[in-house]
Amino acid sequence: MINGEPFIGMQFYPNKVVQALTDTLSGVVWSEEHHMHHLPNTPENLTAIFRTFRGVGWVNGKYFFRNRPVRPDAEPVDMSALRKPKPIQAGRVACPDEYIALLETKRYSINTAKTYITQFTDFINHFPGKPLREIDELDIRAYSRHLVQEGKSASLQNQAINAIKFYFEQVLNMPQRFYEIERPRKEQSLPDVLSTEEVASMITRTENVKHKAILVTLYSCGLRLSELLDLKLTDLKRDRNLVLVRQGKGKKDRNTVLGKKTIAILDSYIEQYHPKEYVFEGQDGGRYSVKSVQNVVQQSAARAGIKEKVSPHTLRHSFATHSLEAGTDLRYIQTALGHSSPKTTEIYAHVSTKSLSGIVSPLENLDIE
């Protein structure tokens, strides 16, 4: 923004060809203040830039195409339920409809949309009577400090900042004004992991074959709870010892391991319960419920005498850590878990105790009584 008017800024590494092509653009000007070339932000100029550099360089213009879906393969999402009027506290302002509309247009998931709407609604009501366009970086810093003082987590603080940025940069199509805001550091807590003996105890002390099959599938396949519930009978590839996980986190399909012991327990369960479509179904058919699986895991942990809280995700963490300790390559574990980044998987290297077992404390070499 220059003198209240939007411009297209152009930054690139020194290159004679790119510079020569830049000079051919109509209305382009060099700005000492911003240290970049710029020209008026119009559809014609944006088209001219892409036409001029086609076949010469890659143009990162993603912020100029606001209404594209966040993922090219994302399915349309109906957010009409989020627009239904709810009882609003006196003096409290609701989330702008254009905010929800753009979330829907860009095909954000329902869960992300709910989070953004909640966070942004809380934000705008923190500044009653102040026009949104007048809120600046100092206000947002103050709001972030307010969240800290309320004891909100770093994760929630980041969600709030992302929700705020979405309004100013996406809905209002303003420049990226808020990247200089100091982001809270994400807590680097290690995942809770069971020992192999504890997992074995949970399974062996569970007599109900359906409940045992649930525990075994969660642990041996490294599945998320939602992936377990979405698993269909046709996804069990017994001939290849694989499980096909459809549309996991990030809307990506992947394969994970299906061991012989897991197949045997699953076949025993299927023969007794006769599920029709999903591997695990409720009494009346359809997906098994989230609460039911959580109860199965918690009750099994209690029977095994485990005092710490155990969730379905604990079994997934345990699968990853135990696989790493057994010598499985981290890249294979990343694939099985469906992690898009190896950095996410690397956290299990910090949890594993195998690498520590070979370290001798320097105290052991001291001559002390």
C-alpha cells in the first residue's frame, strides 16, 4: 500500500534478463523506500506480469488469487450451519458473513472454519466500537499478550493470529501486515508412549474380540482414531499385508502395514461380528463411535494397571516409537504414519530410549565412594 493505494511489488535476485523484462512493463517504478519495483495493482498489470515472464521465470503470485481452494483436490464444503444465527450476548458482534463466505469459497475444512470463526469473533469483540480497518500491529500484539495473561496455550495464540490475518489479508485483500508480530513458541512436549510390555498387557487382558481387534489395529497399523473409524473392509489388503488409509489427514491416501497377527485377530473378529461395510461398526451398522473406541482403550489400560491416561493416539505414538527402536528406517515410519514432513516424525527419535541405553554417564568413571 502506497499513499492508501494498492500496488504490485516485484522482488527478484539480480538478473539482467529479468531486469530487462521488468523495464518493459508499463508504469513500473523503482522504490527506494520499499527496495522493489512496483506498479499499480490492476488485473491488467497482473496479467501482463505473467505474460511477460512466461517461460523465463516462476512468478509467486499466490496472494493475488484469493478465491482459489486451499487444496486443489478439496471437496466443496457446506458451511450453512455456521451461518445460522445464535444467541449473541448483548453488545457482542458476530463474525462478518463475508469472512465465513470466503472460508467456504476456499474450501477450508469445517473444523478449521469453526476455529477461525471462534477466534476472530473473540478478537473483534476485544475492541468494541473500533473499526476493524483501524486495528494495527500494536493492537494485535496487545491482544496476543491478553491471551497469554489468560493462560491460553501457544497453539491457541497461533490460531488466533492466523484467524486475524485471514480477515485482513484474505477477506479485505490487504497486504501481509502482520508477519512481524512475534509468534508464541510452540510447546515442545514429547508424546506419551507406552512400553511394549504395557501394550502387550492391554491386548492380552482384553477378552472381547472386537475390543482386542480395535487395540491391535490402532497399534499395529499406527492409525489415527478417525482413520480407524473410516476403515472399510475393502481397505484390508491381506494379499499384500497392507491397509489402505483413504483420505487421511491432509486428504491424502496412504498404505500402512498389516501384519499376520493383526490379520488373524481381525479375521476372528469379523467372523464373529459380521460387519457389512466398515471394519468396526455400531450395533445398528455404520461407523463405530469415537466415544466407544476411547472407552475401549481406557478400560483396557485400566485392566493392565496403567496409571497414566491412555488414548487411541497413545497407541499410534507407541507404534512409531517401538518401530524406530526395532530398527525401522525413519522414512518408512513417516510413510506409515502419513506425515507430510520428516520433522514431525523425528520427534520419536527424542522419545526412544534405545539411543540412551548405549550412553554411560560420566559419573560412572569417577573414583568416588
